[in-house]
Amino acid sequence: MKYFNKTLKKGSKVLDACAGTGIYSFYLAKKGCQVTAGDMVDYNVSIIKEKQLETPLLNEVYTGSVLDLSRFEDDSFDTVLCMGALYHIKDEYTRKKAIKECLRVLKSEGIFVASYINKYAVILHNCEDELSNMAELLQYYKESYQGIFYGSSPKEIIDVMENEGLKTLHNIATDGSSYLVNSKLNNSSSENFNKWLQLHFESCEEV
């Protein structure tokens, strides 16, 4: 949200192409963006529509896959959010297809926002006592896939985006190293937690 606030301009036409239940869609609409929200999961879209009935802020709500945005013409949006697809799609070809389709509907000077799961964070987070699951973690490191989630390295993401002609504005760790010190954060005072947040905001593009 912090980066949305300083990057996306009021009045921008935004496509939230993997909207989930619309948390980003409604936030950006409240900030003055013209937002279209879509998701491929019917249940998610039904929740967005319920929220839209209560607070009609979105331009359009639809059910559809990020792999097929044919309902929209080329160069339709100032910003396209792809915040979900890249860590759910297993194969490289389909991930690239999702990116290309998002970029097709994005204006030439627009902003593309993509989220990914850092594979190294997954490995550290899932280490069991006495490192008893190292064989599983080594396999994940090689294949980058665990259950329904695909993990990427920061370099992989930057390379993929640059190969599509994009320039990286920000590469942000939304959690940073917080998952390594969960109990310490949960037990901290509000004052110290806010200091941690300050540290996180200042370092989230570095770690």
C-alpha cells in the first residue's frame, strides 16, 4: 500500500487482473483510481460483487483468467496488477504468457505490478528441526515448486521483466525477514514494533 500511494496517480485506469476478493481493488478505488477487477475464481468474484453492492467504487467486475484479457483492447490501462498468477502458474511458458497478456493491455508508459514468492525465504521458513527435511528443500530449490506455489529468485523476476522490455522501478520485500522473528515481533511493544516497521520500510528494497 505504501508503494501504491507514492507510485500510482489519482485518476489512473487500473486493471486488477488477479484481484482475489478485491482488497487492492477497493483500496485503489478509494484513493481515486478507476479500477476494473477480475479473478478466475467464481467465489472470489462473488465476494467482490457483494462488496461492490455495498460500496459501488469499481468500474467493472468480471470473471476471467489473466491468460485471456481479450475483453480489453491494447493499451487500455495506466496500471495492471498481476498479484497472484506468477506464484500459482507452474510452467515458465504460461507465466510468460500471463505477463505478455498483461503488457498487451498496459499503456506503453504504464506501470506493471507483479507479486512473487521468494524461493529462498520459503526454504528458510520451512526448515524443520535438525534440518530433517533438507532433501525436500533441495528438491524445491531445483524445481521452485511446492504444492500450489511457485517460488522465484529476485534475479529471475528481474530478468524475466527486463526480457519483456520493462524497467524495474521497485523490487520490494513485503515481509522482509519478519517471518524469521515472528514470536519476537508478536511480543514486542507497539513502540518497538513501529521501529521495526521503520527499519523494514527503509530496507525492503535491499533484503
